[in-house]
Amino acid sequence: MVGFFLLEGKRSRLDVLRREEDFIRHVLEAGAATANVRVQTLIAGSEAGRLVNLYREVGQDLGLIPPPGEAKQVDDRARG
């Protein structure tokens, strides 16, 4: 059997829920009855956009992602 539950709400409230004993107990019970039970965090909307921009900025700072405009030049050279 494959499936999932999606809980939607404010991140701060969901963070509190994940630490409540009843929630933890339900996750542990489900994990005892099935395989691969996990609790994942999904970030969407403007928060997701903010994190994508932060990821790009950190990658550029570390030299892992080329600055804008430079990526096109790398692609052109690779096609050669």
C-alpha cells in the first residue's frame, strides 16, 4: 500500500505539531505497522521562492553556480 497525508498550515504551528507527543505517537504507530513512514516538510509559495534565491546566492558565493550571464557562455563553449 502506498499513500500519504498532507497537513497544511502555518509553518510555526506545524513545527509545534511535529513535537507534540500525540503526533509522534501516531507516526510511531504507523511506522510499526508499515514500511517507510516519514514526516517531510514541503515549502511552497513565496517562502519557496525566497529559499531558491538563497540557494542560488550561496552556490554563487561558493563558486558552485556561475553568475547570471556566465552560464550561457559555458553552454556555448560546450557545444563548440
